[in-house]
Amino acid sequence: MIRAIFFDIDGTLVSFSTHRIPESTWRALDEARRKGVLLFIATGRHTSVMQEGHILGDFPYDGYITLNGQYCYTREGMVHQNRVPAADIRALHHDVYQLNFFLTPEEESYPLSRMPGCAATRWSPYFSDITPRGGSKRIGIEKMLAHFGIPASDTMAFGDGGNDIEMLRFAGVGVAMGNAGEEVRLAADYVTDDVDHDGIQNALRRFGVI
């Protein structure tokens, strides 16, 4: 039985074309919540950017895994934090959880060679998310599930980017959006339709969640 579902934002909940969550997705989220399923955001976005344009609306998600799993919280408080090692940055004036480097995949090796405590994940061809090595959306999900006492076998995760691969493999059912690349599709248990063609609603129906 699915008790918790984790959703990436960009290209999963939110369309790259309309920059909005489709009406079919809103209906599916509402129905899943009314059936008692816990719903979580799992994003590379910072908390201050996550609500940009009010794209998530006022929906009462049960928790948020942000910065690719480095900063995780519920409405009640913090669940998990994982900071970039201070030694990897020359001067730290405050805590750093994630860096964004605008470079090509071929250019990643240079900054990473100077930051041995960090690793790169990518959901855009234009930049990489640089996070603490060993940190990921999967780790954030593990911490969140421990907090709520839910086994991974009772979860689903939806994603479309490279930074979603680990969480799709970890979840009981990993669902790749139809707009996902081949590597993401191969990591998933199921490939649904794209975000603009009711992908989330169709997958939740396919697995009997709604």
C-alpha cells in the first residue's frame, strides 16, 4: 500500500511550457490526500525559490525535501540538514547547503577536483547542483521516512531529471515522467505520460492510489 509520495517540481509537478501545475495534477493530489496518503516535495530548489510565482499554491504538503536533500522539514520543524564542507569553500560566512555552477557536463571535473567533499547532479543542460558528497534526494527521503515511520516499500516518487535518479531507485515505485531523459527512464519502475498530458494523475490511477 502506498502511504507516501515524493514529487520533484520542475518538469514533474510543474510544466516547463506553462510554468503551472496542471489541473489534473491538482485533482490527483487532492484525492490522494483525502485517502490518507502523505505528499512531499523533493526538489533541487532552495526554500526561498520554491514558492516563486506561487506555483505550489496553498496545497498542504506534509513535508519538503529541498536543495536535493540537504535541507528537509515539515510544518512542525526541521528533519535533516547536510552542509557543504567548509574546507571546500575558501570563506564561509553562513551555512551552505548547495551551490549552482553554470557549466557544461564536460566542465564539471575542474571545480569538483577542487571540492573533494562535494558531488554534482544535473537536471538542466546549463548548470549543475553541487551538493555535499553522499547527500541526495534519496538521503532526504530516508530521513523523512524515518521521521514518519514509513518503510520505503510503501512509497512512490515522481521525477524527470538526473537529480531524481537515486530517489526513483530507492522508492517502492519510482515513476519517470514522459518528458524524462533515457537515463532517468531506465532508473524508474514505470514511465508515465509527460507533465502536460496528465502524467501524475495517470500513474496514480495505474497503481490504484486514486
